[in-house]
Amino acid sequence: STDLNHLETTLSVSPTSPTLSAAGIADQNSSDGPLMSEREMTRLEKFRQLLAGPNTDLEELRKLSWSGIPRQVRPITWKLLSGYLPANVERRESTLQRKRTEYFAFIEQYYDSRNDEHHQDTYRQIAIDIPRMTPESLILQPKVREIHIDIPRTNPLIPLFQQASVQKIFERILFIWAIRHPASGYVQGINDLVTPFFVVFVFEYIEGEVENFDVSSLPDEVLQNIEADSFWCMSKLLDGIQDNYTFAQPGIQRKVKALQELVSRIDEQVHKHLHQAEVEYLQFAFRWMNNLLMRELPLRCTIRLWDTYQSEPEGFSHFHLYVCAAFLIRWRKELLEEKDFQGLMILLQNLPTMHWGNEEISILLAEAYRLKYAFADAPNHYKR
């Protein structure tokens, strides 16, 4: 249906970028040096023992990672949890070399074809979307049901994504993925999913903060490793949610409907309030599913959220639904205070999470976990 496609086009990518505040990506999960508490030191030690092998127990690693991964071991832990690296320590180095070589062979094979007639549209869309991850994008305004609502994001975005070398890396990753997945091709929103991997893998090579770090100052080989690893980990993630991005995005349609049914059971008052104001879930939750809440949260929070998503079975699909429900109900008071469509949409598209950190994410995850067990796999799942 044309209307639905139009709605998706206007809502799937709000021009606001994943929230990267000036306080930015400072990772609160652990810091080096004397600032680490004894508890953090003990946790880090547990991770190090598990990772040392000779075979990492992935089940144990998931249990430990669920409540957050220390920054120092996050890159390798993510690579293991996503299935990119083998549990066997001795096989890791050869696996990395093989996969990195394979990725750059794809680039040799496909990247030069980006201007060919049948790939032109894909490349053009990617080239349009990547600069949108930088502050210039904020000039555009989102449209909701043909109502123009001005939602300027006030946060200064970090300069990371303005760097030409970073934009090129994202361009190649997205183009290769799209060419190798013709069923979906490139869909707006996929560009966001590279970001957490890229940032976490850059952390492996730098001390301090990533905000103003000049990525091009890293040696070529290191940059190539980060690029290839980001490509493979993003691919693994997308394998589990590809029906979110195939034609008409059926996965997202289903998840938004499931969210609506779930919220109607959890909090009937909020559900009715939205319904009475004629707010449809698709109008705000499409983006929550399409971009995995990345446009609603500071990037440091997304990274912490993904520690858990990668530890939870079907974290990016099934568990994400409960996180979205918990996230909506978290704003219950504010939502009930808004009395009309426009007020609700302005709130829902600009939720005040700028100052969120690990604590807020931990509370959100605990609530999502509680909902999952209260409502998941009940005989009449989601039914009244």
C-alpha cells in the first residue's frame, strides 16, 4: 500500500543521528586505572580468565556479559558473542586473517562496480545517508502524517562521522553488504547498525575518548582490520533480523504490531491514551525497530544495550521487543500529560535521554527481562 510505504519513507530515518552527545561515548562501564572499583576489577578478571581459553565457554561468557562488558575486553567479547570468532583460542588469529582477507576480496570484486547501472541506485542512497550521520543532517525535519513537526536535536554531535576516512569505511561496508544481500539490498537504518561495532573496535586501538579522535591517524592495517571486523559482526547481527529490511519490511510491521499488543496488556491506560489521540504505533515505533532504538539513545547507552542483546537469545529481535515496551512505559507520566496528537508525537520523537547512562539502561533491561518472563511464551501470547 502506497500510504504505508510513504509513512515508512518519512519515518524510517528521522534525520536526527544516533544521539552522540558531547559527553559522548565516554564508556561508563569501566575505566582504566585507580577509578575502577574492586567489584569492577573482579569482573574484569573473570572476563580475562574466560577469554584466555583454551576454549572460551560461550554460555558462561553470555551470563557474565548480560549485565555489561568492561571496556577493555568488549571488542573481543563482542566478536565471540556475535559468532565471528571461534571459542577456541588457537583458531582465533587464523580466523581473523581469513575473514579480513575475504572481506577485502569482496571489495576488489564488487566495489568498483558501484557506478554500474544496476548498482548505481544502491550506492547513491548510501552516499546520501552517510553524511546524514553528521550534524548537517539536522537541517531536515521529520514529517509525521504530513504534519511538519520541528524537532531540532540540540546535542552537538561528535566529529567522528564527519571524517572522510570514516565515511569511506561506512560506504564500503554498506555497499558490500547490500550487493551480497540482494533480497533486501540497502535500506535506510542499516547504516546505523555499523556504528556501535565500529566505535567499539576503534576503542581497541586508542586510549581515552573517541569523540575527537582522528581515525585517519591509525595505521592503514589497523583501519582495515576495524573495517573488516565491523562488516562481519554487522552481517551476523543482520542475519538474525533480515526480514526487517526485505521488501515492505515485514519483520518491522510484525514487531510494531506485537509491541502494540504487548503494551495493551501491560499498561492499558497508556495504550488507550495513544489510541484516543490517534497516535499509531507505526508512527513512532517503526524507527525503534528499524534503528534498534539507536536514534532514541546516546551511543554509549546503545553500546551497553548491545552487551545484553548479544548475550540474550534472539536479543536483537525478540528481546528488543520487550525493551521497546519497557522504554515506552518508562515515559508513562510524560505521555499521559500530553493531550493531543502533536504533543505526543513531539515527545515520542524526542524523548529526553541525553543524560542517560549505564544505570538507566540497567533499569530498562531489568524491566524488559521481567516483562519477557511475565508475558513471553504464555499460552495465548499477547492475547487478551
